[in-house]
Amino acid sequence: MMVVTLRWLIVVGLLVAFNKKSLARDWPSLKPHLGFLFVMGAFGFSVFNGLFFIAAQYTSAINMGIITAMMPVFVLVGALLLYRTPTRKLQWVGALVTLLGVLVVASGGEIERLLQLRLNTGDLILVVATIIYAAYTVGLRRRPNSSALGLFTVLAASAFLASLPMLVAETLLGRVQVPTMQGWGLVVLVSLFPTLIAQILFIRGVEIIGPGRAGIFVNLVPVFGTVIAVLYLGEKFQFFHGLALALVLGGLWLAERGAVPGPVEKGGGS
């Protein structure tokens, strides 16, 4: 929870320091929706992060990879139920193919490892976290008419405020951990790349192509994680890595082939 709080504190500080003009310009559009945006930022960011970190203490990396790979399916279902977003069969096929790619990389290409998996408390927590982030993705469809940067500033501030009770709880439980110098370096990296840059791009992506199509790209995360591990940590690239990459990219290609044009292509968006 210390990491969750610090990452959003750093992001909010950067956004306020370097984004004052954009925020002032977008404020009239954002102000009427502050309640909705607070729920989006609190649950989509802080609660999701918190549950994800808690689940990691009770389940395996394989289980986490498989469960989070279900997020695109949750997004497609949510977009269909809430907005009647038209979804073609090829999109569902593409989503399932990317899921298969995640299964391959998560299991190391060994079917036996998948057959031995058992659900536990951490898995159930992760299912809840995944549904929450899927709901956040679908909710971006209702975003006010503002820039992605202005919107993200409000979402980030909401995430920071929502993280404070979580940090207090961790402190009262005696489990809080102050970062070391190396820890601060990791917190800064997490704040800049997956928290600041990636989230702004994701918001903009959902704006352009819609939540259903954008959600499928989430399954690139474990594949890119594997590639980075090979390049940065010196892990050996094996056949199943290439197979997983081919399946995920192939699934994305199928989903895009079958996708209905998103908001901007239909003349909406901002």
C-alpha cells in the first residue's frame, strides 16, 4: 500500500506542476462529473492496485497471468451489456486466441502445470480486481469532454486520496515498509512508466477505438513482460515464448479484423 500511495503522490505532483494550463482549460467540463471520476480513479486505480498486490501474496504468478487475461472478455461483456456495443464473432475469437497465448506463456508451455492449478483466496481476490479494472475501462466510455491529460489529473488525484485509508490500514497492521534507496528508484520508475505514461495512452486509446477493442490489448502485458525478462534479466528465449507471442498478436489481428469502428471513427470522441 505504501507503493500504491507513493506512485500516485508522485504522479499527482508531476501533473499539477506541469499541467496547470490544461487542467484549468478542462476544469469546466470535469467539475460536473467529479463524483463519477472519483469512483473511477479510486476503484480503477487504487483499489485495483491494492487488491492485485494482496492477491499476489496468496496465489502464483501463473494463476495471476491466467486470471488477468480474462479482462478483455469482461470488458467485451460489460460494453455489450451497458452500451449495447456491437461485438462481432471474430472479436470474441480474437480475445480467446490472445487468452490462449497468455496460457502458453504463463504455463511455460507445459499443459501439466495448467492441470495442476487450484483456485485459492488470492485467485478470488484477483477475479474481483480484474472485474474492477474491466469496469473502469468500460466506464471510460462515459468520460467528460476533456483532454486525456486533464482527465487523468483528476483520476490520479482521486486514486491518491483513495490510497490513504489503505496505507493507514497497512500501518495499523504493522506491515508498512518505508522504501530503501533502491525501493525509491523502483517507485519512481513505476510512477513514470506504467502509472503516468501508460495510463494516459490507455485513456486516449479507449477514446479512439472504444473499450471493447482497447481491452484486448491488455493481453500483450505478459508477453511484453516475457520479452523484457529475456532482454533485461537474461532469461532464455524458448519456443513457447514465440508461440505465445504469435497467438497474442494473431488474436489481436483477428479482433481488429472483426471490430466495429470505435467512437472516433464514427465521428464521436474528442
